[in-house]
Amino acid sequence: MKGTNAMLVFKHSIKYLKDHLLTEIARKTYKIDINDINFVRNVPATWDDTAKLFMQEAAIKVSQCEKGKLLKLVKIVCMLT
């Protein structure tokens, strides 16, 4: 069985979610420009630094493919209510 490149999987997953959002916005005829959207990718605070860096690199790869639109990464510091 041939292995799959995890970075490629995450990159395409992030791109799919972004494209799906834009499709739904267009379908509902909202007048929103992509430049008006700040994309945020939540990275759980429980992840180790290697996992956080991996997700950051995947998001940066998507943003490079999308004319430099930066996908912002944030950490979830606390999820207690």
C-alpha cells in the first residue's frame, strides 16, 4: 500500500473548506468579497509544537496558492465555560 503525503492531505482539506465557503456565499448571493474575509484555523492548545507547526505550514501552502491571502492561525488557550 502506498503512503499518502499528510501535508498534501491537509493542504487540500483547508483549500476545500475555503472553496466551499466561497461557493455557499455565492449561492446565497451575499455580496462579500474574498478580501473581506479573515480565515482562521483553530489549533488546539493541547497539540504539541510539531503538530502546530505542521498545520501552520499547510495553511501557508494554501495561502501561497491563493494569491498570498494569509490564513491566520490561532491557538485555543482555554475551552472551559
